Amino acid sequence: MAATIAVSLAGPLAWGQDAASTQLPYEAEMLRLSEIMGALHFLRQLCDPGQPSGWRNEMQALLDAEQPDAERRARMVDRFNHGYESYRSVYRDCTPSAELAVQRYLGEGAKLAADIGQHYGKHDGE
């Protein structure tokens, strides 16, 4: 599922604003996606410690694809860390609710990535 999110956002996005602007039309969705990735990074380590989470790498791939300015990058990283810390502060063991959160976040993240790619991704001929 991680690959689905990364692949959906791997291409360049249509900015719709000049490059100097730090507020993009899909900013809220990108920040939510960053937060979901942070939560998944923690929850995957908690619920499947034998497997690498990979969500930190997915976040780095998202940042590489987006190439945000310093301010926007800081916001995205902050939301990733917020998602991680939100669960780290509550969960010590993998519980059924933690596993349910993983499934819900995977679904929400995949939907966000697809929506962002569909609505704001560059298409051939642009």
C-alpha cells in the first residue's frame, strides 16, 4: 500500500500558482497525508516490529517529489512528526484499535494520494 501512495504522487504536480507561493491548492491534503505517514510509521513499528516500516522513506520520497521550499517542508515534516507522536504518546503495545488505525490510515492515505494525483498532477500535453 505504501507503494500506491508514493507512485500516485511520484510525478510532478501542477502548481496552479507561482513557484514563490508556499500555499498550494492541495496543501491541506498534503499535510494530512504527511500526518498519516507519520502515524503509520509508528504503528507499523509497533504492530510488526520484525518488518521495516518504510514510511519514513515514503515521506522522504514525497518531499523529494514535491521539492517544497523550506517553510513548506517544515510544515510537512512537522505534520509527519505530529502523526508519529500522537500514537507514540498513547500506545505501548499493538492493540486491535492500533491495527484498525493502520487499516484506516492506509485507506485514507491511498485515497488522498489518488485524489491529489488526479486533480493536481500534470497530464501529458501540459
